[in-house]
Amino acid sequence: MTLVDRVRRRFTRPPELVRAVVLASADPDERVLAWGALVRDEGWLVATSRGLRRVPADLPLPQAGEVGVLPWHEIGTARWTATGDGGGRFEVTPLTEVEPGVQARLPVERHALADAGGLPPVVRRRVDQTVVDSRRAPLPGGGGALLVARRLPGQAEREWTVVFDDDADRADPAAREAARQKLAEAVAADQPS
């Protein structure tokens, strides 16, 4: 990418539909950080101060407020694979809370981009900034869990959660108890003395 391309991209305004979606947000402070054009003119993948949004190109303007946002702290992983022509593919794994302190991975969302713009580094930075601490915890029977402390918007304290490697371990009483103990230890170690 030439210097002229970088300057042009830096000062280019987001597309009208992208701006409309963010303006219709319930959060008046939400702002666009970066966006990339989806393949086949399907729309845009947009990083905002709140999270990640997929804005369809055929979205009727009155429905701009209905475009959902995946908050940064609910993204387990976001993997970027570049194609060399300015585009690439994001594979985003959303998390959902299945009970207090326990999150499960949802199916991977795939986003093919014709032009990534400045999206990949922004997504990486935003997801990484939510994770304060993470550690692997082995479970009885050979499974494992990830203990993660995340920053949540509007909260001073970090929130610790467990993400089991295998959903079947969530139903195993021995694995659940081991994960609960490891989580309690992590939370206790995180508390100021």
C-alpha cells in the first residue's frame, strides 16, 4: 500500500449506512474505529468503540438501529487470514454466558472481506484489551478449561469466567467442581491484599 493510499484511507469517512447504524446506537458515545468491505458488495464489517457489527449493504435506512453489536468482551477469538489483495477472512468466535461465571463458545462467524481497510489491527487490539488475565486449567479426565479475567465496559472490577474446552465437561460434576475451585483460586489471587 502506497503512502497516498494510507493517507486516503485515514481520512475517508465510513459509508453512509455504517454511519447511520452507529448514530442509531443506544450508546450516544459509540464511534466507528475501522471498517472493511465484505465480498460481493454484501456490506461492511465494522469495529466500533462498543464491538463488532456486520452492516448489510441492502439494509433499509429506517432499520439502522436494528443492527446488532457483538461486544468486545464477548469475543473469544478473532482470527485474521489475509489474502494478499487487501482482503481476507475473519473467523470470530463469540461467547455467551450459560450460567453465572461460565461462558460457552458459539459457532464461528466467518466474514470474507474484499478490502480489510484498517480493521484487522483494530479488532486484534480491542479483543486483546478486554483480556486482563487468562490461564489454562487441567480438568479430571483429561479435559481443560480456560479461566479468563476480562474488562467490562462501565465496571471497575474485572470479571472472571470459565470457558470449557469441551461442552461435555460442563455437564460432568467432577470437571465442574475442579473448574469452580480453579476459578475461586484465580479470583482470590486477583484480589488486593
